[in-house]
Amino acid sequence: MEEKQTIQETMPTEAPKRLASRSITNHIRKIVIVSTLLMTFFVAGIISIQEILIFRDISKQQQEAHIGEHKEFLRDLINIEIEYIASQKRSFDRRLKDRVSDNVKNAYHVADKLYNYYQGKTETKDLEKLIIETVSALNYGNEFMHVFINDLDGTGVYYPGRPEYTGSNLLAHTDVNGNKVVQRELNFFKDKNQGFINYIDGDKLAITDTIPQNKIVFLKKHNQLKWYFGSKTYYEDYYQEFKNEVAQKVSADHFRYGGYVFINETDGDPVVFDGEPYYGDFNLLDGTDSAKMAVFLQEIEVAKNSKDGGYFTYQWNKIGEEKMQQKISYVKEFPETKWLIGAGFYLDDILLEIKHQKELLRNDLIKNLLAILFVLLLVILGETMVIRRFNSHYFADFSNFTRFFKTGKQTYKKINIDNLYFNEFKEMGEVANEMISERSKVYRQLVLEQKKALESDRLKTAFLANMSHEIRTPMNAILGFSSLLDEENLSEEDRIMYIQLIQRNGSFLLKLINDIIDISKIESDQLSIAANEFRLNELSEEIKWNYKDLFIKQKGKEVEFIVENTLPDDFVCTTDKYRLKQVLDNLINNALKFTEKGSVSLKVDKRDKWLHFKVSDTGIGIHEDDKKDIFKRFIQAKKLRNKTYGGTGLGLAISENIIHLLGGDIGVKSELGKRSDFYFYIPFQWEPKSK
């Protein structure tokens, strides 16, 4: 009754003093209000300054990025234009080659047809004359691409415009560059019947107005006539056509900020000038316009310094205006035509757009500052509400703890953490609840220990009562039968029986004393192991013969004892033979005690490094609820306590401790009313445990 009154919840008898709580709360509230407002204005000022600095950085970055983007655009545009010009040149070269080869092939085809048709029908000289007349009459589409004919000995057959070559040996003939032209053509036919011969340096177009340098010739041999047909052309003759074609296309490319593509030859002749194809006589290096010449020299220097081209800044007038403006251009050389190709933009147009972007940024800055001011007002309003809420929550948490500490002196009631608002108070609440839990746990532990002490006293009392009964029974038998031995008319047969009964009860009493000694050693941790080597088969045989007569002499029981040892006869193990036999004796005696009919068996086998023993019986079995307690000291199965099976309840407890000391474990399986299997395993090579 006193215990229940102790743990009963009690309510506080008086309310907390709100005056002290309010004083603390008001003090904290003032500190929080002042510090929060100062922090708010400080953060707002920092953000405003940061916005202004960001505006300046973005303005500068936008200007640099805008100019950088246009520079990248110029470079990409010029690379595209150069790719176009290179493609046009390759196409133009192919067209020239196709024209030359087509002229030769047409002449060859006509000559071949005439030869095949008139061969054998007319004189050879007449046939050759007919072929020459026919070839000369063909339309070649250009005055520079006429077909000429030589024989395979190097003698001229037909040269349009050069009658003096007809019939002349041309093997020693050379061109303006010293090339033996005909000899080279005859060498060409040593392993070919047709093809091109290039008299050109790197397949480049020349832009000179003097003697042509770059020539291409197509040749085709006619074996029956022993002639070869050829036609030549000079790239320079078509340079103007190529230049005009490119200029027309490139001049059409205009872009923002007055931008256009310009092309100048490296000798100063403009190709595309001020966004238009140029057909005049002005040369940028002739000195007539020193300002433009200076820009052109700067252009050449930039292009020569890097094969990838470069940027340069200069003064140039816009199209249709005379005023000079600052301009940024990118220029790159196209070596195949010795052209400088570039494009640029006027800086004032870029700066005008950048100024417009700055105005937009400035407007955004003003909007952001106004937004910051609005947010600041909202924050102040929110802070006011938060502070009021903080004040009420803090006071509530403080009051909860005040009540808790007042009631905690008398009860084990915990504080309700869910009713607290602040994490710090919740953490304190958890610590306080842990304290209450520990107090409650200590109290319950004391109660439990008290119950255990009472139960221990009860068990010891019952054990002593049982021991006195177990000791008196064999002692009475020994004393009684000893007194009967003094009778003179006692027969020899009765005498022998009395002696055997005295010996049996003496052995029982000795075993009981040994069990008491062993359990005392176990209680004081003094039970030790004396390991030695022995043949396990000898132990199993000893047990077999020891229990053979015992099982036969059991009155009123029909129980068979079976020993099954699967190990070889010479198998040697290292363990405590005495203690191992003690465990087996306990298990076998228990099995025999609770078995009225059937069998008791001992099975021994080896599993890896373990020796496995199993004692099975067909006795009364063990109830499921009793399995967890049967290895405890002084305890027998509850279902057996009211029956006359006898025993102290020490055998299984001693056996379990011995098995653990031997390094193994023990267990039981049982079916109530049918059978029981006690099994244990130990290492066949025992090693002492390190302390």
C-alpha cells in the first residue's frame, strides 16, 4: 500500500510565480528585438550594397562579353568565308581541268572515228590532213584551250597559232621557265596513255600580270596514228573570272553595326571594298590615301603574325559617310590566292547598345532596392509576430519545467515533451525523463532483487528440505540393513542382499555428496578441468558394461540400453575423461529414471573438430514450458514435482557447467509422452580458455 502511494501521481499545490518568469522573458524579448532589428537593417544594407556592386560588375562584364561575342562572330564568319572561297577555288580548278580534258577527249574521239572509218580507204597523208582539219574546226569554247597534236617522236603535227612548229622537232623546245615541254610529255607516255601534267607551284592561283606561271596540260595518246593530243591552259587567264565570282557572293554578306566582309590582295588591290566588288584601279599601297594605306599595313602585319588571323582596331568611315569612326576587325590570310579576308564592326554602335542595356540594368537595380525595402518591412512585421510567439512559448516551456520539478520530488511522472516548443527545452526534457526512467528502473530493480532474494531463500529452504530427505533415505537404509547383519539366524543369501543394498545406498549417498561438492565448486568458480589423452572407445565400452547389468536389474521396467559409437577403435581425444563420464552418467541415469518401457541409447560421432554425444530415451518426455528451466539449479520439471521420481535437481545444472568448461554446449529436444534427446558437443582437443 505504501509502494502504491509512493508512485501515485501528485499535482502541484501552487502555481509558479509568474512575476519572475515574466521578468526573464521580458529581458530576453528586449534583447531579441534589438538584436533582430539591428541584424535586419545590417543585412538589408549589405544586400543593397551588394546589389549596387553587382550592377557595376554586370555592366562591365556585359560590355566585355558583348564585344567578345561580336569578336567571336567575326572570327567564325571569316572562317566560314574562307571555307567558301577554298571550296570555290577547288570547284573552279576542277572546272578548268574538266574543260581541258573534255577538249582533248572530243578531238581524240573525232580523230579516232575518222581513222577507223578511212583507214585503208585513202592515203595516210590525206587521212592525217583530214583529221587535222576536222580537229582544228572543233569549237573548244575558249581561245586559250585549243588542242595541239604531236607525234610520238617529238615532231609537231598541229599547233594552232604556231605554224612554225608543224614538222619541227620539238624535243629541245623549252618554256619560259626552262622546262623541256615535249620531252616531258613523251616521258609521261612511258607508263600512261592519258592524264594531266601540272606546271604549278603547290596548285596555287597566280595573281601576276607578267608571264603566266601556273599551267595545266592534259594529254591523250593515239597508238594507231602514233600521235598524242593535248590541250593546255593557264590559271592566270581565269583568275579575274574567279575573283569576280567570289566578290559577288562575299559582298552580299552584311551584318549588324554596319558590318561587311572585305577582301584585299596582299599587293594592295581591293577585291571587295566597303561591302562592294571593286573594279577600279585604286591600290592601297600606292600612297594616294595615307590613312587607308596605314590601315592596310596594319592589316598585313596582323595577318602575317598568326596563321589563325587576329584582331586590330583602327579608324574607318562608315558606308556613305565621311566621318571616321573607331572600328574593330578580324583579318586572316588565304595563302592560296594571297588574299586578306576580314570583317569588322563599329564600336560606337556596340556602345550604344551597351548603354541601352545599362539603362535596363539600372531599372532592375531600382526595382530590386524597392523590393528589398518592401521585404524589410515584411521582415520587421514578421519578427514582431515571431517575438510575441517566442515570448508565449518560452513562458509555457518554463512553466512546464517548473511544474515538473515540483512534482518530480514525489512521483515518477515524466514531462510531456510534445507540449514543449523549443528544442533546447525538449533536450532538457529528454534528460529529465531519462533521470525519471533511471529512478523508476532502480526502484523496479530493487523490487525485483527483493523478489529474487525471497525466491532464492525459498528455493534454498526447499533444497535443504529435499537434501535432508535425500540424505536420510540412504542413511536409514544403511543403518537399518547394518543392524540386520548382526542377527545370528540370518541366512547367507539375505546377508549378501543386505550388503548389496548397503553398498548401493552408500554409492547413492556418495554421489549426492559429490553433487553437493560440485555445485559448491561451481558456485565459487572452483571447478577445474584435468584434461588427458584417452581412447574414446574404451570409455564407451566401460559405460556399456557398467549399465548393462543395471538395466537388466530394473524391476518393473522393460528398457534396453544401446551404445552406438561411429568412431574408430583407436580414436584418441584430449579432454577430462572423469568429467565427461560424469555428464554421461547423469544423462543416462536421468533417461533410465524417466523411462518405463522402450530403450535408452547413447550415440557418439565426430563432426569436423567436435565430438557429438546424444542420449535418447522413450520416456515421459518434457513439457515445452519446462525446457528453459531444467538446466537451472535446484529445479525439476514442474510436471514431475508431484511424482515419486526423486532427485535433487542438480545433475543437469552440473552437467551444463561441465560441458561449458570443456568448451562445448548442451541442449534438449523432447516430445511430451514420447521421447527425449539430450545432446552435447565438445572439441576433441580441449584447450584451456585464456583469462
